[in-house]
Amino acid sequence: MQVELLDCTPTPEELVCRAARGDYSSDWVGSDVPFAEVMEPVEGDTIDEKKQTLMDHLMRSGHWGPFEHPSATFAVRGVSRSCMAQITRHRHASFDVMSLRYVKLSGEEALEERFTYPETFESDEVVSREGVEEIEMSAEERGELADEVYQKCIDAYTDLVEAGVPKEDARMLLPIGTKVNMTFSMNARALMHLLNMRMKGDAQWEVRELSEKVLAEAKEWMPYTFERYEEKHPQPLSP
Ligand SMILES: Cc1cc2nc3c(=O)[nH]c(=O)nc-3n(C[C@H](O)[C@H](O)[C@H](O)COP(=O)(O)OP(=O)(O)OC[C@H]3O[C@@H](n4cnc5c(N)ncnc54)[C@H](O)[C@@H]3O)c2cc1C
């Protein structure tokens, strides 16, 4: 799985502060007013300190509106259709997902490139809220079973497409572990909500992994906001 910050609002935390200052002052906060002037009444010796003071205040008081102005677009490579179905439940994001109506999958690629292999196909134990449990099938058998089923699926799909069945119908034989790519855009507030839901210990491992990679990119984009967010986000499940 790969996640890349594809595009974003260029000065997001300045935008949050400028919008918020417009809430608390009758002065115009348009771009013709220097940012330092907009922030002048805020406590702090430097512009960075002033930004932190204001954003701290917003986050502590649950004043999330200003965080809806900056947006980011993420490119995601190689998540299962299961993970894609989960992330696309978030209604404040915009998505483009690789379409299996239009894209013809090749049967030539290695199975690992085409399909998702969860860790529990290989590890000897599974860690859950109930504790650590052993898996009663050898890793070798599980690996062989997954390879066999995935190979049958891609072979059957390829046979149907080559026989003239439309891709949109042949894809019915592809498993939920089939990997797709997607692009999605969200504002910072909606993104924090998504991370809250999907980094929780009881969220599925793949969407948690995706969320962790998105958070790493978001910290590059809005360092103060997402580092502060990370301090508070729910802890992952541990054994
Ligand atoms: C661990 C876990 C298990 C889950 N299991 C299931 C499952 O078994 N089956 C299943 O179907 N889904 C499941 N979900 C999905 C979940 O129910 C939500 O649909 C999904 O997480 C989207 O989050 P959200 O509802 O907060 O909405 P978002 O779309 O992210 O919206 C953000 C917020 O906006 C507000 N909002 C948006 N739209 C509306 C609206 N129409 N009306 C009122 N308020 C709105 C809400 O406050 C919402 O929290 C699961 C999610 C998690 C994290």
C-alpha cells in the first residue's frame, strides 16, 4: 500500500488562523492585510507562537469550523476493495476509484501485486480484544489456499473477458481482496474525524494502516494541527 499527498492548500494553518481571526474581530482579514497584522492581537512572541495559541484555543474549545477551509488530496495505491468500501463511507470526502468496469486486470502480475494477503495468512497467532489465539492451520497451508483461490479467480475472470463477457460482468468473479487504486480529497476537519474512526483499535487492520499513512502525510502538510491531533488519537489495540 502506498499513500501520497498529491495536492493541498499551500498555507493551511495560516488559512485556519485568518478565518478564525475573522470570527473574533470586525476587521477585514482579506489577503491584502498582511498575516502578521491579522494576528497582531493574539498572544505570542513570534508568528508561529501566535498561530499555536490560536489553533490551541480553537481545538480546546471544539471550534472546528476554521479547519474546514484547508483541503488535501491523497493518492492511494493497492488497497483491497474491502478497505476501499470502508473509507468511501465517509461522506465529507470526494473519491475517484479505479473502475473494474473500465480497467482490464492482467493475469500476468504476481498474485501479491493483484490481491491482498493479510498478516494472519502467515502469522501463527491472531491478536484480538479477546487476547492472543493460535491459528489452527499451518502458515504454509493458508498461503497455498490463498494462492489457489486467487489464481482461480483471476484465471476465471480472464477466460470470461477473453470470451467476450463485458469486464463489468466478469469482475463479479473477483474477490474482495482485489487491489485497487484511488484518489480522495478532504478538508482537515473531516480528515481528523476519519482518523478518529479508522485508527481505533477495533477498526480493521488495513484501513488502520491506510489511516496511519494518511496521518504521516497530513503531518507534513499541517504539522502543528496533526501532531497535536496525534497526541490525542485513540491508541492502537495491543496484546
Ligand atoms: C470499527 C468500525 C466498525 C464499523 N462497522 C460497520 C458495520 O458493521 N456496518 C456498516 O454499515 N458500517 C460500519 N461502520 C461504518 C460506520 O457506521 C460509518 O458509516 C462510517 O465510519 C462513516 O463515519 P460517520 O458516520 O462518522 O460519517 P462521515 O461520513 O465521516 O461524516 C462525519 C460526521 O458528519 C455527520 N453526518 C454525516 N452525514 C450525516 C447524516 N446523513 N445525518 C446525520 N449526521 C451526518 C455525523 O456527525 C458524522 O459522524 C464501521 C465503522 C467503524 C469505524
